[in-house]
Amino acid sequence: MPVTVTRTTITTTTSSSSGLGSPAIVGSPRALAHPLGLLRLLQLLSTCIAFSLVASVDAWIGPMGNWSMFTWCFCFAVTLVILIIELCGLQARFPLSWRNFPITFACYAALFCLSASIIYPTTYVQFMSHGRSRDHAIAATFFSCIACVAYATEVAWTRARPGEITGYMATVPGLLKVLETFVACIIFAFISSPSLYQQKPALEWCVAVYAICFILAAVAILLNLGDCTNMLPIPFPSFLSGLALLSVLFYATALVLWPLYQFDERYKGYPQRSRDVTCSNRHSYYVCDWDRRLAVAILTAINLLAYMADLVYSARLVFVKV
């Protein structure tokens, strides 16, 4: 049975569903004793310890270290805001849809912490010399993994169940939108060097594809967070289906063109990593160009699969509406 998506308004009276089979007390310190409240306390504690350990020894040099530090600080700050709002019962005064915001953030936070837990040790910690700084960095990675699991658990607890009336972002298509925009952000980070695609129209088209599809998915998320889906000139399910179909077609072209022009010698590509002079330094906090090209190719395939799944679910919503 498909999930029914409706626009809802949260009130501050008694409780809010957490997907755990029991109501969560809001507007009271007792909210912290609920399983979801305890889980958010774990998120708060683990992210706080992660960035505190790194900051105490200045172990966050370079873009990858900066990304990890930003991730932990951002997740800590937003989780703290969510806890304060629930403790004070301010959901109705929050400018965004409270049905959609917490699970949207939890999904982003899980992905952010997952990326930090992978990128930080592989591009930074392994090049550090043994000592206090390296021990702190390893411990920060451990707590980053705990935060990732905690945020993923919140998503699993609060996502929509079959037949349940809830916000769009709690459904599978909504969570796929989060994944699509997150993967696009990682792609943008890897193609931050214009030399990877400049003066090659096919590669510039790929960059345009990543930007256009990111903007469209971000618009869909913002419309739901702001409860503005009724402002569209067409039904929202039809808008989602058209968006997903367009993104699938665009990403299919990028999946062909990006590897072809980056790794095929006929198009001045580098089929082997050893031929890229930027990869000669084995002890560096910076990712070399060939690794960036490969990462973008893999992420393009991942996002194409996400958009294809999104298209299937969105088309099903249109069919149900009809």
C-alpha cells in the first residue's frame, strides 16, 4: 500500500509521533527521557566530543579537515536547536514545517557524519605522525561514527510507514531527495578545481547537469519545508515526476561523458593514475586530480540510481492520485 502524503500542522499541546509506537512528550523536560530524546542527546554528545577533540590539538588542516570540522559543528548546533524547540514546545512558532524538518536534518546529518567518518581518516589521519594529535583524531573519528549511527537510527525510527499520514520528507522519495542533493554537494567539492573540466564542452555540460539537478531537488525540499507545495501551477506529484525524469536523462548523459573525457586517451584523458603528475605525492592532505575524477564518476552513477528510484516512487504517487 503506498504512503499517503499530506500537508500537516504541528500543535504544541500534547505529543508528537516519533514512529516508536508511543508519543513523545514535548514542551517538558520529560521529552529527554523519551527514546527519541535520548537518541538526540547521544547525537549532541558525540558530535560535541568529535569537534572538541580535533579543536584541542588543531588537527583539521586542509579542505578535508575543514569539511569534517564543519560537519561536526553544524550537526551539533542544529541538534541543540531541535532539542531546545522540543523542550520549550515551540514547534508551532518554528518557521518551517516541523513534520518535515527534523527528519530532513537527521538524514543530512547521517550522510554528513558518514562522509566525515570516511574522508577524515583516509585523507588526513593516516598521514599524521604517532602522538597525541593522532590519538585525538582517531577518537574523533570513532565518535563521528557513533553520531552517524545515531542520526541514521532517528531516520529509521521517524520515517513514514505504509499507510501512515505524514510529511513528504519522511517518505522514501523525500529521503531520496536528501541523498541526491548531498551527493551533488560532494561532487561539487571534488570538481572545485576548474582545470578538471574547463575547455572541454562535454565536461562543462556534466558540471551544468550536476548544478541543474541539484537546484531542482533543493527546490522540492524547500517547498516541503516551507509548506509551499500548493503554490505550484501543477500538482506536486506531477512536478516531482517531471523533475525525476529530467534528472535521470541528464545524469545518464553525464555518466557517459564524464568517464569518457576523463579516462579515455582519445579525448586527452588519463586511463591510469600513475600518469597524473598531481598524484605523485603520497603523503598529502589534498586529493589528487585523478582521484577526484574517479570519485565524481562513481558519485554520478550513485546519483543516477537514486534518481531512477525517485522516478519510480514519484510515478507511483501520480498513479495513485489519478
